[in-house]
Amino acid sequence: MHGTPHIVSDVMTRTVVALGRRATFKEIVKTMREWGVSAMPVVEGETRLVGIVSEADLLPKEEFRDGDPDRRTQLRRLADLMKAGAVTAEELMTAPVVTVAEDATLAQAARIMALKKVKRLPVVDDAGVLRGIVSRADLLKVFLRSDEDIAAEVRDTVVAELFPAPAEPIRVEVYEGVVRLTGRIADTTLVPAAARLVRAVEGVVDVDCALSGPRRRPDLDPDLPDADTAVPPSQVG
């Protein structure tokens, strides 16, 4: 629906392969390979999320397999050394887990990933029950939206709302997600707002806002500057 932001439940993977606390190291490696995933949630009672195991949690076992680290390494990488000796999901998992709610927007999920430096987020409900998982790739799905669909939303939710009576018809063109607005409007102070609103439309890669003010009428306003050019990009924001 135009103007309605996508939420996590729209793009998340709902079929999630999860582990129990007692899953063994080899079982974890085998399952990851079979399902082509790099991380797996750990659940209790088949539903409640308690941790997550990733390839990074498994690698210390191979890294420290052929020798004992020196004292400095032991002190600096104590957590990794403990995982090198782990044999079950409970010992290997990272907990507590950074999660996201089903009704969070994609922008909110992206911010969490960036701030916490994670590649994926388990999706849970208010009771901590695992509902799915969302990855970076899932968040990028909005950029697969067609140019035609983006243009229609820009016309309906930005142009029609901000400029119901333009000085001249406003043209909306979209190519590879880049939106270009051309035409004449009565109030050029609205150009920065238009650019921000267009940029907020899901799937928009960039905005070229080339809107101009009304044509100058020397017979009526001889002292006004010529408004025959678009608002400079520096004023678009």
C-alpha cells in the first residue's frame, strides 16, 4: 500500500532452523551446511529464544586446535578460548541476543544492525518466542521495487499532498530508483520538504529535485527576480 512503510514481518524469513541447548558441535556444523546458513538461533522448549550460534563462534576450535596460545593471547581472547573448548550449543552461543520485533520498520531494523554490528536479527514476539529471522539481504529487498511503483507513490503521497495546485504540471520520472521531479510550483520553500519526503519513499535510491518557481510576469511584477531556474541543489537538503 502506498505510504505504508514495510515492517520486519513483511520481509523476514519465517521458516527458521533452530538448535536446542544440547546440540553438539558437529551437529551444528552439519546443520549449517545442509541449510546454507551462517548462524542459527538456540531455543528452549522449541520456541523461546535463548541465544544464537554463528560461524564466528565455531572458528576458535579450529584456530586454537594445533597449539596452546601464549599468555598474552590467553588474557586478550579468553572468550574465544572458552569457545574453543565448547562442545554444545549452550556453551557456544552468544547470549543475550540482539533481537527485533515483528512490527519494527525496516529502517529501525537497519539501525539496530548498524549499531550492534550484526548481520542478522532474530525476530521475536513480546514473550520472546522466535517468529523468524531478518538479514541484511532481507532489508535490501525494498530496492527491488519497480520504478513504476515508486513513481506512483511519489505522485500520490508527495506531489499530490504538497503541491495540489502547481503553477505547471509536475513531472515524476524514476530510473533505477533515482527520482527526478521537474515542473513549476507556487512556493519554492517547499522544495526541501519535497526532497525529504521523496527520499523517505521505500525503494528510492536518490532524489533529483529540479522544481522551479512560477514564471516571471514582467507586466505584473517587474521588480521580482527571474524565477525561471530550479532551486539550487544546496537549498534542497
